[in-house]
Amino acid sequence: MQDSYRDRWLILAGSLLLGYFMVNVGLDDSIFVLWRKPFYVRDILGATAISALIWLLVRTATVWLDRRYDWFAQPLPRLIGQALLGWGLPVAASFLLAALYFQWVVGQPIAESTYPVYEFPISTLVILMINGLYFSLYLYHRATTAAVQPATPPGEPAGKPVPVRRTLIVSSGQRNVPLPTAEVAYFYIDEGAVYLTTFSGEKYLVSSSLDDLAQDLPVELFFRANRQFILHRRACRSYLNDTYGKLKVEVQPGVRREVTISQQRAPEFKKWLEEAP
């Protein structure tokens, strides 16, 4: 999944609300009294800035993980990565930024403040909630993307004929190479870029996204295994039944990562293999 989170205003508004909330934790004075104190506005702005930085850190980690570990295709690596990069790292950064703010702006060691007792436990929970928010947005994007894709059964195109790519212009260093799609074993995403591997083991960079390729490639030869892979029929050497109804596909040439078919797509994949032209 590419970066599809349209959350600029959500981050701005959420960070301001979080900054206001964190400053008011444990304060007994009325808001009218607090607004007359010079430190109050200063602390709200400081807490808002820290909240925005931490929110952006969670977002950056989430987008990076989206491009490498699909929640459904690779749930365990994704959960571990999200826990470490999406929660653990922002929690540590939050405490460090707060400690620097107390030391250099407030002029008080953080250990002598109420932050370790009140604000820090709340901030860890808030960071967890932000992770939950992005997971919800991920599910929403996945559901809406699947809903808007037109149904195009093999051999039964609706409306005008769907264009089929028989040749791709791919890159290898400074060279641009015309490559017949029949020579492609699989397409995949690596470090945010799209590559292909041929049956002879050559690797090329592709300028198109996997979504575009999935629409343009001949459906009788290529199958969208998950958000990271598109497989040629001849590259699928075998498959194993995995947990929860998923399938693990062995491809040739080999690839270091697991190629997993979700439980929902497993029946479609088996039928596609059986209906070889």
C-alpha cells in the first residue's frame, strides 16, 4: 500500500488538542486563571509541537511498514514492526523530547515534575491509539479500493476491451530495455520501488505501479498474489497450505521473501491455476 493517508488536517487538529490536553492534566485552576499565566500558552505550544513530531514519527513508520509488510499477507512481521517502530520508538522519542523541553524551556528536571507519573503513561496510550487510527484507515482504504475495482472475469470484458500489455520498457542501470511480458516470472515491490525478475533470473526496475500492472497484464498469465507480488503462471512451482486458510507459494526463480496468498484469495488462486490455457 502506497502512502494514501490524507491526514494533514487531522494531524494539525489532533496535535493541538493533544497539546492542550497534556498541559491541563493534573491542573486544578480554572481555564480563566490559567490563560493569564505566561507559562500556560508556552506549554500548550510546546506540547503541541512535541505531539505533532511524535504523530509524524508514527505516520512515517506506518507508511514505511505499509510498503514492506502487508497486514493480511504478513501479519506477524507487521505486528512486530508496528510495535517496535510505530509504538516503541515514538514512546522513547516522546520521553526524550519532553525531558529536553523540561530541561531547557521549563528549567526543571523531568524527574522532579509530574510528567513521569501522569503525562507519560497517558502519552504511551495516546501513541497506541494513533497506531490504531492508522490501522483503521488502512482497513478503510483496503475496503474502498476493493469496492471500486470493476469485476472483469477472464474472457468476459465489460464495455470496451481492456488493454493488455505484451511488452514493457524496463530499466537496468542507464539502459532502457523492451521486455516481453511472457519472459517475466514475477513483479514485486522492494524498498518502495517496483521490480521484475525474468525466468532467466535477470532483475529490472519498472516504472509502473503494481496496481497499474495488475490491470494491464493478461489475466490468464498473471495473478496478483498480494500487495507485494504479481506472479506469472509458470513461476508458480507449488504451494503449501498455511495457517488460517492462507497459501504459501513457491516460485521459480526463488525469492528471499515469502509469497503468501490470503484466505480470501486462496480459492481464486487455485481456480486460476486449474484453468491454465
